[in-house]
Amino acid sequence: MKLNNFLKFAVVAAGTLVGVSSCDYLDVVPPEQANLEDAMKTHSAALGFLYSCYNGTQDASVTPTEYQNVFSAAQDEWVLPNEQEASYPAIFAANKNTQTTNLANITWHWGTLYQYIGQCLLFEEQLKTNGRRNEVCQNDQEEAEWLAESRFLRAYYHYQLLRSYGPIPLTTERIPMDSPDSDFPGRSHFDYCVRYICNEFDAAYEDLPMSRESINFGRATKPIAKIMKARLLLLAASPLFNGSFPYPEWKNTKFETPGYGKELVSREYSREKWVEAYNALKEAIDLCEDNGFSLMTEYEAEANVPLSSMNWIPVDFEDDVERDDFLAKVMLNRYIHTTSQSENPEIVWAQRRTHGLLENARMPLKVIQNKNGTWYASSWSVVNPTLNTVFNFYCKDGLLPADSHSDIDFPVKSDWYKAIPVTATGHESMINLVRNREPRFYAWIAFDGGNYLSRLKNGEPLTLDFKLNTAQGHDPAREPKNLASTGFLAMKHVAPVTMISSELVLTKGTDHPVVLARLSELYLSIAEAAAELAKTDDSYVEIALSYLNAIRDRAGVPELDRSMIGRVVNDPATNSPKTMSLVEWVRQERFIELWDEGTRYFDIRRWVAGPEYLGNGVRMGLTGDVENPTFEQFNTPKVINENYTFATRQYLYPVFINEVYKNPQMVQAPGY
């Protein structure tokens, strides 16, 4: 029984538990089934029960890169076409600040995660009773490890709840279904929740193994437990929960947290929280590096995606050596996110997945046509990068497009949307804005006149034309909801070997994982903590720069040095000056390196930066939602949706109203 295929296994008792439908987070465990004991009769059945506890790590509402995830789609990296609103009301409600507390326009993230917590609690109870009676574990060490895995998962699901909803009820044991309302817990103080979850990660760490065989890569390990604790402490140190919470009067009315009373969020800044986060991140990084994890710096070259397939990229090179080095960085950045964990030393935690929605959502329309005139239908073009994304990737010299560029040929803003004067044949519609950019830009962002990967069309390059409805442009007659509405598409997470054949079959090589933790994120997180501490201790500046430059070096971007700290650029999204402090450089690098990995929405919220990045009129795109536009029409910037905005209440996600009605100790998020 393989963990990385654990959506395929069937354990009857365990399977029935997670699938129960409910609208009450207090129903964390459904009534015991008659066949529950079957889940603890044998070693394989009990192991299957344990695997079912991991299902929440693959749930689309939790998995960060799935396009249907509200928290992945309600940020400034990319948007769904406006035509998709009826299909994804919760996503558009988050973008427009029209959420209510009705399930019609919010996601039931809350109840889903509490069900997974309940599944873990039930597993632990059954393992300690029926499991021990039936001797399902091979020895005491295995039982301790299984219990540690379940404990880790409970802490992980609590963390997911905490970063979405802020202070939450802590579910530490099964709640009998006949319990009186007065026994139901309310929200605990945020800092109390953090300490509890940290302690759970620490306790789980003791009995988890240091590593896993490849067949069990998705299961918890000591490094994973350290990483999750460090992420939690980074969240706790961030402005939202460290002195800048916008609703200081929000508190419980009936429920009290030991040591905190009815308070829910601390009102004062604590530098010590950044120290604690920094130390936890350093501990996690050291543990990972001591056990063989490192940034991925090489990939296995394949004959069917040669570097020459990217000679169209509009970058000026001094010689062939510089060109090949640059293009190799482009290809490396494509492989980092599409390579299996066994081949990528950077991945610490991932779940194997089969190809499907993630890739299909990102690929262009009308790649291969059938003999009867129909088109390959499983590519949808609905993950549409914004102009904000294009503005925020670096140029070849490691500076932002809005900065001044003395060492490269990059145009002034008034010429960004004009055609590049000299380009490769067949790529004449590329604009100056996509010229002389950094390798990650060409690895992950597809644009008009450029190629989508290297062999998508039956083994040959597909040069995109978003201006023609007979090509990849808007065709309301055939594809009314699917279009590159911003004039850009995403290529991250789509393997370089991906091909749609003349038989209308999609091939992509080996399955690649959904990455839940990788070393580069840790580097960026410790750089952030160091940058915050550097505000009062200059010795942290070099520490932050060292971790940032490890990422930039791998990406193929010139290093950041002290002279670049404090540069002032005119932010093209807000059309206002922006000082690039060390903290801002860290946030910038985080935007680029972790682009389309599901972190951005939570980063914006924990920085209390919603209006800056998600305010009305900030998110922009090209005019990709018009049928057969001219070159000038298509390359005219526009606000993506006039109703997109951000309000203070969105720093916490609302809870389904029934959860509040049924529990007299619960208070709703402020502003709802």
C-alpha cells in the first residue's frame, strides 16, 4: 500500500469517516460506524486508517496550487477570467469583499479541516484500544511513530485554520455528541493557540523518523515538523498578530483563555517573537541541510527540450556562453517545480499527485486540432497572470522594471507596450515589457508572441497569439469562459516535456508532486526574520543578504548588496514612489520565487498590506478579453475588475454562520 497513491486505497471504516457531510465544526467525529473495528483488525488496515488522516494534505481546499483554492486565487499574482464567476463564487467574493457568512459565497475550509482533526483523534483512540488489542503494530516504536504522525497532522490542520481564521477553538480531544452547548470551546487567544500548536509539533518530532524511503515521502518526518513549527512562529511574529491587528477591541464575550481572559489578539509589538521565529527557522534549516537537503541547482538534460528551443527569448547576450548559461537557468527553474522528490534535493515535504486540473488550468487554448475540426478540449487558460506579476519579476540586471537600468537595454515606461524592434522570426508581437527579463520570468510566464514551453504542439513549439480567436485568443463562440483575459498565461508546475499529440493525448513524463515544503521557502522566511531584526541590529543585514543571494544566485539574478537597500522606484501598479528597504527586498524576492505556490494571499494578510496589493484598481492586465483586438488594443493596460478591492475585515476569513449559532462560546470574525 503506497502513501503516494493513498487516494486509491480503500479502508472501509476509515473511508466512511472523512466523507461524512456536516455543517458543524463541532461534529469533528461522526457517530461510530458498526464496522469501525475493521479498521484496526490488521496491520495493513490500521496503516490505511493512518493514511486516511493524511487526506487533508491533498484536499483542494488546503492544497495551495490548485486553481479552485480560494486562498490561492484571491491575490495579485493571477486571476480567473471574469467569465468564471458563476463557477467559483467564493473566489470572486474574496476578490470583491462580498463574502457573507453563508456557504453560498465562502469556502467551508473551517469544517473540512476540523473533520480531518477529528479523523486523527479517532485514529489515535482506536489505535490505543482496538489496535493494541489486535496487535496491529509490529512493535512499540511503530506505534509511537504512528501516534506521532497523527499528532503532527492535528497540529498541521490547526495551523491551516489559524492562518485563515486567526484565533480558533482548539480541538484537543473528541467531543461527545451529547455534550451540552456550554462544553463547546470558543476561540482561544492567538498566542495561546500558537503555543499549543508549537508544543504539538515538538511532541510529534520526538517520535518521528528523520527521513523516509521514497515510497513514503508524503509522511511526516522530523524536518517537516521543524519546518511547520517555524512557519507558525513566522506567522506569529508578523505584523497582523504582532501589534498591528486592525480590530484591537475584538474579543470573546463568554469564553476565556487561560492566562488571557477574553482577549483574542495581543495589541503590543514584541521583537522577541521575531527572535523566536528566526531561531526556529535556523534550527529547521540546519536540520534539513544536515540531512542532505539543498537548493536544486542541476537538472537532467533531455534531448527533446534542448536549450536551442528557447533561442527566441528576447534577451541580449554578449556571447554564446552567456546565452547558454542564461537559458540553462530558465530550464532549471522549470524543472524545479516539475521534478519528483527523489530527484529534487530541495523538496522536504510533498504529496504525489496525478496530472490533471493543475496543468490543464494553465495551458493555452487550441493547441491541436482534430480531423473533425474540434480542438483538444482539456486546456483551459484560466490561470491568468496579472500585470502586477510582470511588473514584479526582475530584469536581467536584478532590478525591477520600474527602476533605472544602466547596464542593459530596457525601455522607459512609455515604451513598455510597444513591439520589440528586432526579434526572432515569428515572434514580432512581443512587447518591450518582456525584453531582457530574468530567467524565472521566461520559465513561468507565457505571453503573446512567445512560446508556451518547448514542445507542447505535437513535439514542436507553440507560439502564442492571444489576438486571434482562431489561435489562443478570446473565442466567445467556442470558449466563452476560458481565455487568457490578462494577456498572460502561467507555465509554472507544467513540465518542460509536456506535449499534446495529434491523437489529442497529453503526455508529461513522470508525475510530479504537490510541494508542501521546500528549502528555498525557508531561506526566504529566515531572510525576512533577519530583515526585521536588522531594524535594531545591523549584524542581521548580512545574514538576510546571504539567504536572499542564495536564492538569486540559483535563479540566475545578480546578487543584492547593501548599496541597493533604500533605492526608490516608482511602483507601476500604484504609480507612487516605493523605497526598497531590506524588508521590501525580501518581500519582493518572496513574490517572485514563491509565485503561484499558494503563499501570496497569506503573506499579504500577515503583513497587513491588503490595500497596497489588493486594493481597488491595483490589479491590472492587458486587454485579453476582447475578440480579435488589434496589437494596440490588446497591449493597452486595464484594471482587471472594477469591483476588486480589499477591506479590513478580510484579514480574517469568516466562519459559516451556523457554527456561531450552534456554539454560544463562538464569536464571528470582526466585520461580518
